[in-house]
Amino acid sequence: MEEQQRVRRGGPPQWWRHGPPWLSRWDGEERPQARWPWRSTVLLTVFVLAGSNYAAHQQVGERAALDLFARVLLLVGSGLLLWRRRYPVVVVFGTAAAAMVYLGAGYPYGPVFFTVALACFSAVVAGHRRAAWAAVAMLWTGHVLVGHWLYRWLPPSGDPAASWAQEGVIAAWVVAIVAVAELVRTRREQWDRERAERAQAARRRADEERLRIARELHDVLAHSISVINVQAGVGLALLDSDPEQARTALTTIKAASKEALGEVRQVLDTLRTPGDAPRAPAPGLDRLPELVEQAASAGLTVDVEGEQPRLAPGTDLAAFRIVQEALTNVVRHSGSRHARVHVDHDPQALRLRIDDDGPATGADAGGSGNGLAGMRERAAALGGTIEAGPRPDGGFRVLAVLPLKVKAKEDDR
């Protein structure tokens, strides 16, 4: 249907119009439009005319002299090259036909073959390989017919049959031209693929970076704002009856907001200066006491069990954020005021288990979809796993397994 509409509008059919994408630019419509190769066409036209004139002087008595019709054929063959990027198929057949008529009329051999060579090269690079091969095959076949059969009835008079050695040389030139064009086409396609792969890799890295930043901001803000929300409720409830307790709640809000602002600033500083090292170290499991203290200020008692190993920075940050998000979900979504964090490790893996006794205070018993998704993404990035769900005896459990290589302590070196 689109092809028929294009033909009705007066435009050429799609199969003969376009050159290669790397030679095209947008003309404001839905399809790419190639540039006009004025300079190369004019230079080649001058070269063909001058070279053919020189060849005519060298072949006096052997071939017919150049006349107006010969020069018109040379101009037509060269002028067609102006459309070689827009209509490569038409141009390669047109130049081959002009050259065939020129040679069939007995005019001197010369640079007339350059027009066919350039048209063939453009067609192959544009992806019209069969058309290019068919055009040069047509030219060579026509030359064989003229040189070995039709020469008796065609000018110049008394012209002998062409030697098969000459035909072999012409065939070798044709194969060489097409082979070079195929090589360039293959190389161009390889460049296009490499460029597309680089662009896709850059987009993937940008998406991963955006996801990492969103995950960091979610983990930082969700935990701190949950604490702030709980303490704000306590402060409002006790503002009149127990001003001192309300003051304590406000102090906790101030500390939590200050810490959240500091971590958000660290994330944004990393964004602004991606090549520089962070100004502050990334949080790790060594900050578990701070999480316990913040949870206590929100009314949640947290027991920590197990030894904390020395971890690589990426694993340490992921472990901290997983525990932080799990405790945030307990504060926000569980009716329990008691949680347990169990840390266990061996040389192959770190295991984090966060339990609460429930019951759930809403439909999102285990936390928001973004929180659980963020934990799973952090674990998956390190080759680990996250299991989250209700416990058989009530409450909720988050179990994270992160592969690791425990760093040797400085005292053991």
C-alpha cells in the first residue's frame, strides 16, 4: 500500500531509491535523502572527457573519432553519477548502457569504464549487489558480442575481432572493481554494527546508572523519611501532654533529616563529578549500630547477631542497603516493634536474615514493590539472591545471600 501511494504521488519505488544510510541525511520527511555529489561528479566528467579526447588521439585509425554523439554519451554516463546515491540501481544500469553504446559505436577505449566502476561501487555499497553484478555482466557480455560477432556490421569499418586476452583483462578489471566494492560494503556494515553496539552499550550503561541512582535515593530517603514520619507522629501526639518527649522526637527528626541530606548530597556529588572519587566512604555493615539506633528512635528494637566480615566495597554497600530497606519495611508495614538481624558468612557467601514478628499492618506486609525490587537488583548485580515472604509462625523474613571473598584483616597479614 505504501509503495502504491508513493508511486501515485510521483515518487520512485522504494527498491531503487535509497543509497546507504551512512551517506544520507534527513530532508524533513519520513525518509532519508542523500546529498548531491556535485564535486566528484564534475571532476570525473572533466577527467572522462579529457581522457577520452587523449585516447582518441592515441587510437587514430584504430577506432572511430570522437564526434558530438560520442561526447553526449560520455556526458550522459558521467552525469548520471550525480544520482548514484539516490537511485543507485538506475545509475549503474544507465552508465553500463551508455558505455556499451559508446563501445559498440567504435569509439576509442578510455576512461569511459570509470563511470561504470564508480556506479557499480556505489550500488554495491548501497546494498544492491545483484543489480551491480547484473549491470557489469551486461556490459561485459555486450562487449564480447560486439568484439567477436557484431564488429562486422558496426563502425569503424575494417575493425578486426577483439582478442580474448583483451576480454580477459576487462573481466579481471570488472571482478577487481566489484571485489573492492564488496570489501568496502562489508567494512561499512561492520562499522555500522560496531557503532550501533557502542551506542547500545552506552544506553545500557546510562540505564544502569540511572537505576543505581534511583535505588540509592530510594534506600536513603525511604529509611530516613520513615523514621521522620514515625517521630513526627510521636511529637504531635505528645506535644501538649509531654513536651520533653516531643522535643526528643523533634531532635530525632533533625538528626535523621541531616543524615538523609548528607547521603543525598553524596549521591548527587557522584553524579556531578563521575570521574572523581566520592568525598565520603560508602556505608557498610560497620554502620549497623547507626541503623539500630535510628530504628530505636522509631520505636523498633533490633537485635543484631553474628560477626561482621571485612567485605569488598560493593558487597558492603549492598549488604547495608538490604538491611536498611528491610528494617524500613518493618517500621512502615509491620505491627511488630521487634526485629532481628542475623549475619552469617563463610568464604563463599554472606547471608543476611532479617525477621520481624508481625502482624502486617496492611496489604504490603513485606514492603513496597520498589523496595523489594531494589533489594533484588542489588543482590542480582553481585550474583546473589533475595528471598522475602511471610514466616510460617507469623511475621516476615528477608533472606539475602551474597557471594563474596572475605578480605583478609590487616592483623593477619
